[in-house]
Amino acid sequence: YQRRVHGTLSECLFFFETIQMEYIAAVDGSSHSQKTLGVLAKLTTPKDSVVLYNCFTAPSRKKAAAVYEDFDALDEAAQRRSTNVLKTGLLSYSDVNGQGKVTTISEDHLDCREAILSLAKQRGAKNIVIGSRGIGKVGNATRMMLGSVSTYILHNAEDINVVIVK
């Protein structure tokens, strides 16, 4: 069963408030991420569960790893930043919504697009809410407008509803 919800925010709200659901919200600390949390707060009800997810790639996992010697400090800094992003996201979401079950997950992963989809499938989530900066590589008009991560998730989510906040 697959259903894409298109329309105004109030039309989407009508669909989403009918049943208890789990939402995966990808957050990265950007202003687009803050906007996403605002929309998420409007979509969710107290009976819903929310996972705030921050995916990051530790410097030691990148191709340039061979150039540097000590990655422990850089990796720890990346993990601290991810933790701070989630704390800020949790506070922002709680300030607006203040109710419901919220879980935070931080993960070091090379491909965050796949990590978001994998987490949603693993948890049986029916909804992914993600912001879009639209700063992906030029070459595809959709990717330019939505961004490469949100476009990838939209096209590969299978039976998961995707809300992209621009």
C-alpha cells in the first residue's frame, strides 16, 4: 500500500491526524531543519511518536582520511555537534508541541540518505519529514529545487509518506 499526500497543509493534517503514527524527522541544525520541526509539530498529535534523527559522517570515514593522522578529536567533535543538533531540535519541537513521545538518534553513516530510509523501515515508520535546502549539485531540475537528499528519499521511500518542507 502506497499513498502520497499532496495538497495544502490543512489537507495533509486531515489525513495525518486520523491514526497514530511514527514520524522520522531528519534534522541537521540548519534553519530549514527548524522550519521542518515547526511543520512536524503541526502534523503530530499527542498519541504519535517522533524520532528526531541526525546523521553525520565522521571525518575519519571520509576519503581524505589518509591525509590526517589523529581523527579521534575530529570524530568526537562531530559526535558532539550531532548531539547538540538533537538537543536543540528536541527543545524547539517541545516548545511548539510539548507533548507526545520523542526519541533522538544520532548516527555516523557514510550515506545519510540511505540511513534515513533504513531507520524508517527498521522502525516501521509511516512518515518521514525532511527539510530541503535545494543546494544539491546542478544537473537535475528537481534536485536543484528540492535538494539531493530529499529528492532521493522521495523517490525511494516505497510505502512511507514523505513530507518535504521547503
